[in-house]
Amino acid sequence: MLPRISPLSRFRVLHHMGTATSLSSLPFPLHCHCTKATNFDHEFESHSNRTHFLNSLRNQFKSGKLNNIHQALNFFHIMSRMNPLPSVLDFTLLLGFIVRMKHYTTAISLVKQMYCSLGIKPDTFTLNVVINSLCHLKFVAFGFSVLGTMFKLGIEPSVVTFTTLVNGLCVRGDVGRALQLVEHMEKMGYRSDVKTYGVLINGLCKMGETSEAVGWLRKMEERKWNANVVVYSTIMDGLCKDGLVSEALNLCLEMSRKGIRANLVTYTCLIQGLCNFGRWKEAGSLLEEMMRTGTMPDLQTLNILVDALCKEGKVMQAKSVIGFMIMLGEAPDVFTYNSLIDRYCLQNQMNKATRVFELMVSRGCLPDIVAYTSLIHGWCKSKNINKAMHLLDEMVKVGLIPDVVTWTTLIGGFCQVGRPLAAKELFLNMHKYGQVPNLQTCAIILDGLCKGQLLSEALLLFRALEKSNLDLNIVIYSIILDGMCGAGKLNDAWELFSCLPAKGLQINVYTYTIMINGFSKQGMLDKAEDLLVNMEENGCMPNSCTYNVFVQGLVAKREIVKSIKYLTVMRDKGFSVDAATTEMIINYLSANEGDNGFREFLFPK
């Protein structure tokens, strides 16, 4: 028998979780779900066999044949008209099936009807149904309200009650509070069970806290509890996502030594982990072991192999897996085809990519937005904008709305072929399709306009973006600064550069280098050198590119002594002289054979 919770403990757990304590606070109105009399209703009235009806109902519950919400509501209607009413257990069984059908708001409403209209006193099981439904609806705070109602009515919560709330907190990503709740329940005398730990482990893995999840697995072992394959597979999946594939394989061995057989999920997550790190031989061996033990791979498992092989450029091996997939009776789906299309597009094999796309359509597999976007990206990369635009029109015709990735790809394509004004028109038309440009889209169009010597157009768009709700980042400002410096508008660039800290932006090495390059090319070497010193003082260390552009400016102005000084600094810092700087030095030496400054530095005696 579980211990009674002291009033102080009750207050602490509710205060800690910040909840109300009344059923009336639930966010759902009381609805009457009673339906009109049906044939079943009349049949019940005709022979008035209450016991027979309830036994029949319980048999349906046990057999799992109840899977229709209208039928369930009709049963509730009949039960609510009985005199005397069926037990709360019978009502709870019915509610359980309604929850399994995922009609959570209906289940909550029916409990309120039982409580408020029928006068049935809820018990722990009934209120657990309500808490479970609220947690599924992501109203975890109201779940704690129901816990408060249980305390108020003197109804003893169970471990299931707390585990349901722990799961609700984990699902919404609040694993810290879930751990605190487990600590509270144990202090109140409620001993967690295997399911509580399983829920916590799942929550920790989803938040990337895999090492802590392993710790909870060890706690289960300390309590002599047997973790099941779901718990082990969850941790293995987390380890693989953290890149700890060898640790995941070791855990799989540990699991098998304890007599727990790996299932399809176990093998799938391990195969994906191995594929992600190019461990193809081990992935193949694991696939063979999987089938040897009688676990056949499903479409998802094989798609993981196909996708990983395609990403590695192993298209022939990917095709072999697709052949094996078909042999097993699994038809390739849109994900399978997309993996091949994407690979061919990356390899600039657009005819092959198009053939796969056409094959997908001919086999009745409707292409999705990913397939279209991959092809559009491929044609843009091949500088065939007409085909890319044709695909965009085709997308719209079949009812697919191009997303921001599709638009960004097209805008980038137009910029690549030297048509930035056409790219700008696409950029301005995105909103007609309900799409809002993201920062990457903005960066691509501004860069395209600047590189196309359309700085005035870029600045007009930039000022409009500044007034919009977009939170422009340092990349956007760096593009505009580069455009200004390239057009010789150094005063405007310096003014904008000086405003960046006030805008809350951290100036990075790339932005500093743009300004140093701008000053150097205009022969403003003192200004460039001051900025070079200033960036170091601000904790932003110059890189190889920063030094190279400054040295190029020095060489162009025949500042040989200072050039050698900074070339020495570069050498001491381990930076190499790039091709452009080397060419400038060679050209200088060719034109100034009598100048031995560089010769002595480059060829010391």
C-alpha cells in the first residue's frame, strides 16, 4: 500500500510545478456527447439485460474490437442512462479506448460529464486518463491541476500518475523539471518503476543528453530492473547521433548478452550510425546479421543505406540496394528516388537526374518539393535557368507551393548567370506564394546585385530589409560593406562599419578584412594598419587572408620595408603567402631588379 502524501509534500510538488488545483480550470468546456438513440440503443431497451450488455461491452474492450469513436460515444450514452449506473471501472475502460483512438478532448469532456452531470466520483484511474490526455495535448500545467484535484479529493495518485506527468514534461523538452519531479515523487515514498526510467531515458536522449541517459540505465541495473529493447535502442540511437557509434555497438553486445534480442529499430539506428561515418563493411555485416536472426529490413532501413551511399557518391552500390529492396517486395518511395536525384544533381549529371525523376512519375510515385528543388538546383548549377523555371511552373501546376529553399536556389541561379535584376524580381515575388525570404535568400540577392555592379539597387533593397522584421546578421552587413568598398565608397562603408556595434552585431574577421582590403586598395594604408591593430585589441585575430590583402596594398604602394615586416609576422604566425600576393612580389622583383629588400627576405644567405 502506497503511503499517504502529507499536506506539506502535496503543497511542495504543486507549488514547484506552478499549477492550479481545480477541474474547472481545465481548458475544455463541458460538452454533452450523448447521441440520438440507435438500433443498438433500442436493442438494449428491448431485453433490458443490463448484465448481458456490460459483459458484451467488456468483451469488446478485451478483444480490442472497439475502434470507432461514434460507437464509443453511443456506448457512453447507453451507460449514462442506466439505473443504477455502471461502475467507474467500466466508464474508465471505455475512456481508455477513446484515448487510444487519440480523441483526447473527447475523453476529458466525458470525464467532466461523469463528474459534474452523472455524479460519478472519479478515481485514480479516471483522473490518470485525464492527465494522459492533457499531456498529449501539451497542456502539462493542467495535468498538474488534475493532480491537485486528486489531493483535494483525497484520491491517492499512483506511480502511473507521476510517470504520465514526467512523460508530458519530457515531450515538451522540459527534462530538467521531469528529473526534479522524479526526485520529488521518490521523496514522497513513490518508487519509480521501469516505465518511469524509460520515459526519462527517452526524454534525455531526445535532448541530446545521452551520457546522462546511460547513467539512468545503470541506475536501473542497480535496482535489478530489466531494461527492455526499447530503452536500449533509444540510447543506442542517441549514441549514434552523438557520433559514438562504437559505444552504441558495445551497448548492443551488452544487451544481447542479457538475452534481449535486437529488433528492427535497433538495427536501423545502428546501420544509420555506421553509414554516417562511412563504416560500410560493418553496416553490411550488421544487415546480414539482422536477416540471419530473422529480422528483415523494411523500407526505412534500406532507404537509410541508399541515402548514405548516394551522399558518399557510391551510386552503383545504392542501385544494388534498391534492387534488393524490390526483390524483398518493397517498392522504392519518394525518399529513395530523391536520394538518387540529389546525387546526380550534385555530380552535374542532369540527364540521369531527369530520367530518375521521370521513372518516379511513371511508377506512380508523386514527386515532392524536395525532388523538384533538387532538380531546380541542378539546372541552376548547370546555368540552365530556362529548365529551372520550367520546373518551377510545373511544381505550381501540380499543386506544390515552392518553399523558401526553392526560391533561394532559383535566385542564386539567376545571380550565377549574371542576371541579378531577374533574381531581384523573383525575390520580390516570393510573397505572392506565401513565402518570406530568410537571411540566406537576402544574402544571395544582395551579393548578386553587388557583384553585378548594381550597388544602388542593392542599397535600396538593403534599406528596405533594415526596415522589415528581419533581424539582419553580420553576413548581410559584410556583403553590403564589400559592395561599397568595391565601388570605392569608402566613406559610406566606414560610416556603416562604425555603426555595427550599436546595432548589437559582433564584427568578425571577415568584416574587418573587407574594410582593410578596401582601405589597402585605395592606398589608405595608415587607416588599414590602424584597423589591423584595432581588431587584435578587440580580440578578433587577423587570419591569413587579412594579412595577405594588407601586404598586397603595401607592395602596390612600394612600402617594401613594411611589407617585409608583415610577411615576417605572417611567417611567425604560420600563415602562408597566397597566389595573388606571390604574383605581386614577383612582378615587383622583375620590375625592380636592383631592389634587394625582398630578395634578402625570400632568399636569406
